[in-house]
Amino acid sequence: MDIDPQDAFKVARSPFLIGLLGGVVALRTVPGASWGERAVNAVSASMLAGFFSPAIAEYFGLTTPAMQSATAFAVGLFGLNAVALVVAYIKSIDLSKVLPFGKKGE
């Protein structure tokens, strides 16, 4: 079975794979996590990079393969921290002050 070098190059440039590598590097900052949590974090970083880095690269006009790969690595590296910040912000919002539901007399 022969592997076409072009196919191997496409796999190596996949934002999912590059994001996974970024997620693995980011695991160094998670000292107390179990191996299961680390595996989930790495797969989650891969998914974030695979789906968001092409959109980010397109938005910023990053058209070269090297810049697209760098974007995928950065999203894999920092993506879970960004998601944690968004979730913490959402949890801190007092929805009764934001949403108009339940206001009586107005």
C-alpha cells in the first residue's frame, strides 16, 4: 500500500491535528488533572482548532498554509482557556437583571 505524499502533507496540515498538538503543549499548565481529563482536554483543543481556526484565519486574511497552521496551533494552545473565561463570565451574569422576564408592574 503506497501513501501519496500529497495526502500525507494534507493530513500534517490538518487544523485538527495541529490543534491537538497545541492542546498537548497546553497540558503542561494543567498539573493536577487526571489522564482522562487531559485526554478530553487534548481532544477538545483539537475540535476547537479544527472548527474555529479556519474561520479565524479567513477573517484575518491569513491565506498561507504556514499562517493557517500557526492559527490552528494557537487555537489549540489557548482555546480551552478562552472557553473557560466565557463560561465563567456567563455564570457570573445575573440573568434577572439582564432578561426582561419576571418584571412586574412595568
